[in-house]
Amino acid sequence: MWRTLSILACAGALAFSGPAWPGEADRAAPGTVAAWPGGVFRWWYNPDLHPAWLSADQAAAMVRDAATKWEACGVRMEYQGVTALRPGIMDGENVVGWTTDLPGGTRGLTQGRARGRRLVERDVAFASSRLEFRRFPRLLEKVLVHEFGHAIGMTHSPACNDVMTLAADCPRAPAASLPVVPTDNDLARCRAGYANELR
Ligand SMILES: [Zn+2]
């Protein structure tokens, strides 16, 4: 099979949880399910439907800021600009944006395609109308960084303090203690997954 479609939903009542995408969780060892060729992720931003409690500029800044946090891995997160393309449609462009219609409890959704170990497309949609994000902006920050991790192919981490943790398996953490940058373990897993792309 040369093409796979993956859907990564991060949902639930816990501090950060989500049903694992089985094909990905099962292959979590190197930290990524696949990698961007050359270690470069080129993404567009669609500002539509951003959270009402943030200005358009604030929302855009939060999203762009979250993307850059993975550059510590060695991956280049190349922002391409604003687009009207919608996230979640496999159109050949990597689109990051907001949505109001994720299934109940879902905070963010990353969808994509890969050919073998190489990523072809990844779109990310964040839930814009969740009251918990307004109450705990740090939770939104973590969700943004977490989904960008999926966008570069990262799988869930078994370590509960990681940005890439699958919190369904972890005790609920207070919002103030949530990581908003990849931990050393996140970065080690990322570098392992990109070892063939970043030399
Ligand atoms: Zn996730």
C-alpha cells in the first residue's frame, strides 16, 4: 500500500487525551510514523473561525508560535501564509486552521497522507469554541503544539509530561503545569524519527 490516510483525534475529558490511531500507536517506537522529506514542513494558515475570545492577530500569533517550537528538533516549519483552503481536505496543501464541528470532546484533529515513511500531506483543525480554552489558554497552547507534532509525523508518547502524551493513560494535570514546548524526550523521539532526513 503506497498511500495511507491517518486521522489523529485528541479528545476527552482528561487534561489531554485522545483515542490513539491504532496504526500509528503500534509503530510509535522511533517517535514518528513518517517524516517530511528533507525535514521541511510547509504549511498554510486559514484564520476563519478562530476563537471569538482571541483577535485574529492573537490567534494567528499563537498558531505560528506553536509551530516554531518544533524547530528545536531540527525540522524547518515553513509558514507559507494565509489561505482560504479549509483544513481537513486532502488537496495537496498542508492547511492549519479552526473548526466548530469537531466531534464532542475533540480538541484538535490532524489528518494526512503518507507514502511509506514519507509524509505527503497533513492538515490540522483546532476546536475554536471550547470554553476550556478560554478558561485555560495554556491548554490551547499545548493542543496547538501537540497537533503540530502530529503534523510532522509524531506519534503519542507514553511519558505523561510530554507534549505528545496520550493523556487518556495519564493522571489529569493542572492546566498551569501543562507543557507548552516539546520536552527533551519529545525532541529525542522527533530526532530519531527524522534521523534519515536531517543528516
Ligand atoms: Zn494526539
